[in-house]
Amino acid sequence: MNRAISALIVTIGISAVSSGRQNAPADKLSDQTISVNVERVNVLFTVADKRGRYITDLKREQFRVFEDGKPQQISNFSAESNLPLTVALLIDTSGSVRDRLPFEQEAAIEFFSSALIRGKDRALIMSFDSGIDLIQDYTDEMEKLSKSIRTMRAGGGTSLHDAVYLAAMEKLARQPGRRIMVVISDGDDNSSRLALSEALEAVQRNDIVIYTISTNSPGLGGDKNGRGDRVLKNFATDTGGKMFSPSKLEDLKSNFREISDELRLQYTLAYRPTNLLRDGKFRKIRIEPTDKRYVIRARNGYYAPRPQS
């Protein structure tokens, strides 16, 4: 693929994918997409106790936030059960998941049925193997989502990094509400043109939370792919999501139910960073509860805006 064609794909993005398979762009999008206003940083996070039970009644004064190790002043705080959801479901349809695909499809349908609120939330569906397909663009209609999921067929390699990058930059970027990506895969990328670091940066620049579901368990017909699981864990941990490792096909449904529950039981806080430099650098975020019995999951940082050219 030459540079002119790559630039065209960057311009039209996933709309081209919806009419046929395309490879992901070779060139990353440049400085146009910034996930944070330098004057305020917003962080969505989840709080649970040591047993994994969600804690939903905490107040602003029960948290402290740090950027690059320096304390920050929380300016806004709320429980975010009512913000609209914008969800991108990415399903690995490579040849290695052929036998598990029917159950994954049914679990995904059940997830949308329980998680999406008609007239408020929206979802899209992408499949990926050697190429990437937009199976269903944004909709809140369960019938369209279900029908689209059932059309997927397995075959080919795995282009996970490219699929995550394309979904982040071309579909989820600048969408309202909470931007969520759910990925079902073995994580063993063998077809992408982009690196894991490039895909992850695209997600972090657009304040997207990723939940991953590994298909590597022997109970799912997997082969205990440690490398693939590390990739899936990186995507989830670094963005404030969670990785699931179901041991049998029936566990997929409970994993999807847990994601659905968590999306309605989160907090958000905002702070004005003491570092106002527009240097484009990655800044680490850490949220601490004053009660050490609680565990917090949140994205691990953000990219500051780049200098004006």
C-alpha cells in the first residue's frame, strides 16, 4: 500500500471498511486528536473492595489524585451511572476461534441486550482477522446489532492492533459520554501493520476504556497463550478496564454481565493539572482512596497536548 492510499484510508477511515475489507493505516493520525483539555483532566474510575464488590456511595473527600507523583486538587466529582455509553465491540474472527465463535456471538447479543438503553446508548460492531470489517455502525437497535453479530464468519490471521487503533481513532474519538471498547480475542496478533504501543496510544489519547475477554483457556479450545494474554491485559490495565479469562464457554455470559454492571457503577473526577506545559508527553495518573480497604481501577495516564505549530 503506497502513501497516497494510506492517506486516503486515514481520511475516510472506517467508512471504507464498511463496504469491504481494508488494511489499517500505515501512518498514525497526527496532532489532531487530543483527549484532554490541558486545563482539566477527566478520569472515569471504578471502586471495589478486596472481594471485588463494587462500592458506589463514596464522596470526593475520600479520594486523592496525583499526576506524575504530585498531588492535584479535585475540581469535580460525581457518580456516573447516567452518562450515555458509546460502545465498540471488537470480535476476533481469525481461524483460531472458529469453534468458539457461535457462543461468543450469543454472549455478545446478551451483553447488548442488558447493557444498552434505547434512545440513550449506542454501539457498533467490528470483526477482525487478516482484515477489519465494520459489521454494524452505531445504532441503539438490538435487532440490527443481533442480526449483524450473527453474520460473522471465522477465517484468516489476527490484526488486533490495527482493529483497536482504527476503532479508537476513526469511530470512538470525539464521541459523547463514556467511550468503551470490548475486545474478544486470543491477543496473538500476527497480521497488524501497527505495534501494540501505537494502538494503545490511540486509545489513551481518546480517553477510551477497554475490557478484554481472552479466548486462550484450554476450556475454550485455547492453548494457554501467555503472550496474547499479556497484550490483552495491557490494553485493559492501562486504560482502566478489566481483562477476563473465562475457563469455559458458559463463563463468557457472566463476563459480559459483569462488564454491563460495572458500566453503571462508576465515578468520574476532574482536576486542573499543575503542569500546564503543552509538551505532548505522557503523564501518569494515580487515584488513591483514603480507605485502604478499597481498590481503584482507572486509566494510568494521559497525553498532554502538543505544542502549537
